[in-house]
Amino acid sequence: MDITPTLASQGYEKARVAAAPLAEGGNPSGAVRWIESFAETLENGEATARAAMTGGADPHALVQALASTQMAVETVTTVRDKVVEAYQELMRMAV
């Protein structure tokens, strides 16, 4: 694999921008919004489960919330596995 200085500098610039902290009142990046969406999905699932236990939600809503939560957890697990796999691949590379 041939890496030219221009290609390396472009990759560095993209990584630097992605890893930069947010300014006060700045818009969150896509990853931050994705994590917030995941947390919101879990919170909604827990709230629906609590409501179903006290009789405040119908069983259909509970099943939908549980399926949504399961999908979110499986997605996050898959992404985590891919990140770990990429990290391990980088660590195996000879410098």
C-alpha cells in the first residue's frame, strides 16, 4: 500500500476535525447525535417497561419498545466490534 504525503495529510486533517472538541454551543457531530439517539432509545424503552408494569402502557407498546431497544443494543455492539477489529488491525501493521 503506497501512502503519499498528500494522502496522509488529508487523512490527518479528517481525523483532527473529527476528534476536535466542540466549541461552546457548537453542533454535535454525527457520532455524538448517534450516541444521544441510542441513549434516548434506551430511556424510552425503560420508561415504557415501567409504564407496562404499572398498567400505564399496553403490551403492544412494550413489545415495540423492547424490539427497538434490542435493535439499538445489537447495533452498538456491532459497531464496537468493528472498532475493536480496526484497532487490532492497526496494531498488527508494521511501521
